[in-house]
Amino acid sequence: MDLSCVSGIRIVSSTRAGEEWISKPCILGVDEAGRGPVLGPMVYASAFCPCSSDITGRGYADSKTLTHESREKLFRAIDADTGVGWVAHIMSAQHISHHMLGRDKVSLNALAFEATCHVIRVALEAGANVKQVYVDTVGDADRHRERLARAFPGIDFTVCPKADALYPIVSAASIVAKVLRDKALIECQKSLGLQGEVGTGYPGDPATVAWLKEHVHPVFGFPPLVRHSWETCSRMLESEAVSVKFEADESGEGGESGGPAQQRLNFARPSGAAVVETSGLGRNAYFRLRKLQRVAEAF
């Protein structure tokens, strides 16, 4: 199973399409892993089974309360159980950064809602006759439930905090999300050729902070494994990287065509010395040493 997700999103699943039970009334649970870390992907997962199935004795629990070995064992059991289907939406750090820092900014909550809908929709498209959905959430549970009910009319939604500890089907989704998140982080790191111990990936982990400091580039910032939209990254770039200044055209009203003003990107000295546009003397040493010119000056 290839879980490397350096850019965009990746969907992996075992929907049990074609199984006899899938057309019978089903319950479905949704949970996530990796919402808070500054490193690696965020994973939303759904798990579903017939309403008539009793899964209370299978050891499913909130993945945060389980050891790594227990989670791995339970995931293998879920994956091998033809009476349980699952879907995972793996959202890369690059995808998160792109949408949260883009011109039309998208919040993490909006990305999470989109992922939640996606893991439900994939199950439905596989033929699952989903009647009841349980969702673990943070924030305004009632508002989240209302939005989901509008998106999927005819399905009954229960949305509440700690659902992964209350409903076994959400616990199963929690295990799928956590195991795949951990595996995806390792595979992404390998595919990018990044070395070192990343720690838990959370901003408060000293090992993670140390890894970030070792991998910040003074001009290009962080590698794609990092969520640039996190405040931890912003603060570190301010102290460890070259200052960057965006300047609008002098008119401030737009270009000659009357359109929006083109933005100029200048790499300024940390001392704040003025950039000498024509001679290049005020340009950052990175560009001067490599004899790099602006495109406008090369022709």
C-alpha cells in the first residue's frame, strides 16, 4: 500500500464493494489523525459495517489510548475483516499549506469538512447503504452536524467530541486514521530524502523543533513535509531565513493596462539596507555569488 503523499491528496480504501452485507443498513464512523502537527499529512478516515453487527468486543478504542503495537494489530484485523469497510483521505502538508496560504484562503476547518464528506461519499459510491453516521469533532458540533445533514440528506448524523471513545465504529476509524498517518509520515520523509528524527511532529515537541531548525533553508524555507501555514514555521522563518519584502508598483494603482499592480519580490539584507535595483549590490549574497540575474535584466 503506497501511502506517500507529498503533494495533493491520496485516497486509499477497502470498501468491500460487492460484499453481500454492503446493501444492508450500515453505520459509519469518522475520525482524524494529524490535525495539530506541523509535519506531514492529515488523515481523515471512515469505517463502516452493518447496523446488525456487534463490534463492541473487538477491542476498538480511541487510538490515542492504544500503544503503537496495539494500533498496528487492530488495523491489520480491521483490514482483514471482510465485514468492515474503511476509507482514508490523506491530505499532504503541501495541500494544507497551499490552501491556507493561497490568495483565496481556506481554513483548516473547511479542509476537514471536505475530507469528512469525501470519506463518507466514497463509501456511498461503493454501494454502502449508510443510515447512521457518527463523527468525532472539535468546535461547534451542532453546526457541523447541520452542514453534514444538508450535504447528505436521508442520513442521520451524530456529531460530538470524544466520539472515538463512545462509539466503536468511530474507534475503528480512529485506528485506521492514526496508523495510516504514521505510515504516511515515514513514507513521505523517505520519498523526499529527508534525514533525522522528526519526533511526534507536534510544535511543542523539542525533537520536532530541532528537526525544523536543521531543515530550514535561508531562501526557500522548509521542505514539502512541513506545513508552512503553522505559526511555528512563520516564527522560525523570521529568525532563521532571509527577510523578504513585497513591493507594489510605484503608482500603487495598477500596471499600464489598468490591472492589478504587479508585485516585486526583493530579498533584503537583515540589516534593512536599501536594495540597489540596477547594480545588484544590495541583493542577497545567494544571488550575487551564483551570478543570478532578474529576467528583465538578462535580455
